[in-house]
Amino acid sequence: MTIVRALVLRVPRNIWSWIRQVSGDSAYENYLLSTRRVARAEMVRAGSCTMEAGCSTHVTSALPLTREEFYLHALRRRYSTVSRCC
């Protein structure tokens, strides 16, 4: 019975997640996940470099954009070029 209940709860959540991905509603969350992944990869590549050791890299010093900044950047990126259908 617990498996059926878990499936009943999981299916609507997965559908909602898919709708958000397709519509672009989750773009900011995807951006944050991507920046965290890149920052982790850079830290691993840098070796034992930590903030306490005084190491300053671009990834550790750069803060992610706020939701508002991300939205404005997306608008500028979308409407700064010519887009025609023909």
C-alpha cells in the first residue's frame, strides 16, 4: 500500500516539474544548479584551494545573479538581437 501511495504522490510532482521545465518557469533554479556545479568543479580542479587559505578565484568571488537580475539579463538577451521569421 505504501508503494501505491508513493506513486500517487510522485506522479503529479513529476508532471508539474516537467511542465515547469518545458515552459521555462524553472530557468532560474536551473541557473543556480548550474552555477553551483561549475563552482564545485572549479574547486576540485583547483585542488585544496579554500576560501580560508586566501585563494581568490573567479568562481569563488563571483556571486550568482539575483532572480530579478537573471530575469532582466534574459530579457536583454532575448530582445537585443534581430529576430525574424522570414
